[in-house]
Amino acid sequence: MTMKTRIKDLLGVGADAPRAVGRCVHYGKLRLPPAALRRCTSEFKEDEFFVNSALAEARRLVEYCGLNRASRVLDIGCGPGRLPLGILGALGSIRRYEGIDVDEQAIMWCRRWIEPDHRDFRFTHIDIHNDRYNPAGEVRLDDRFRFDFDDGSFDVIYLYSVFTHMTAQDMAIYLAEIRRLLAPDGGAFLTAYLEDDVPDVCVNPSGYREPSNTPLHRVRLNRRYFEDLLSTHGLALVRIDHACEHDGQSGVYLAPGPKAG
């Protein structure tokens, strides 16, 4: 068994995932990714829950980030298309959607089952190294890293359960890119494990929620440390909803702020 296979097994992504790219689940008029491609907790593998959560995410972005049919959206860590399916269900379509993910099979599913019918929705695999989701990834992040999009290209940027499984060094690089890519009046939403009176960064903290020894299972941040990180990278904190998201994550809403000198 290879290290990559072992990690997939630990994450609940079995050997059926490659075959699942060629299948979809019919739910009313929607085509959903098979459960084998939904890298998440068991609730999301239930079709009704998955669809309702997708619609809720789209509506959240409408209410708090100004999402509308003229919006340009960047979905970092798009997985097998939960947010775009929600956007299509809630709005019908938008001006531009770009989904990127380190999970190549999820991207392949989206390209096969979403892209052909929705020409303004595009999905791109990024081979960035991540000990949890892409341990064989060839791209190692550094200060020279850039996503392949122009400055100010997006009105809404969305990351759900991305920073929760990422090193602090990589978070800083992503935050710099979020600031670069956001339009001047744009907004971003992300989730993170944020707590007061804890060390700045702790990977898989003992006794915190459901402990695990799998790579980057849960990255917890000190709230003040994270707020300073946002400010350093030119992002203004709009609001934090503490521990209100799935699995106790906090919801964080951002806007462009003054760029660091």
C-alpha cells in the first residue's frame, strides 16, 4: 500500500473514487457527485443534506458578500461542486465561476457533469502539495506563488474547510492571493478553527473536538493571531461567527483593506 493510498483510506476516500468520476446521482433535476467523491463527514454524503447545504452556501454569499448574477466567483477548494450546484440552484447562473482544487478526481467530475452545460463555470486542478489532500503534489508554496488569475478578477472568493487543513505558512500565501484577486468592493468568506487563549497555531490539538493523528486533520488558530495575519495581508475583518459552521468551525467574512506597506 502506497502512502497516498493509505492517506486516502484514512480520509474515507476509497478505491471507488476514480470510477465515481463517470457517475452522477440524480436528485430531482440536479446531478450530484457520488458519495465516494464527497470528502467530508457523513452528513454530506446524504443527498438531501448535500443539496440543502449547497443552497445555503449560495444564499449566504448573496446576503453577506453581494453575490448576484453579475458576480465573478473564485471557489478555492471547490471539491466536487457543492457551491456551484448551490449557485445554479439559487441564481440560475452568474457572470463567471472558477473552481480550483488539489483533488484531481473532484475536478474531473465537475468538468464532466457541470462544465458542458454551463459555459461560464470552469474547474481547474492545482497540484499544490498538502499533507492531507495532496501529499504527492509537486507545487510547494512560497512568496512567489500566484494563482493564474489577474489582479482584482473576483467579486466573491470562497474557501470552506480549506484553512482548517492547511499550515499557517500556506495560509499566509493564500491570504495574500485573496487580497490580490479581490475586486475593490469584493468580499470573501472562509472557515477556520478560531479560539481565544490558545497557542497561535496548533495542528491536531489534543482533546480539541474530535482528535485525530491523520495529517492536518484540524488546524486550530488563536483568534488574535489570525486577525493580525489578515491585517498583515491587507484584508479587513467584517465579522466572525464563532464555531457556528460545520464541525465547530468559525465563519469569517472579509473585505479588502489597506495593503501592507
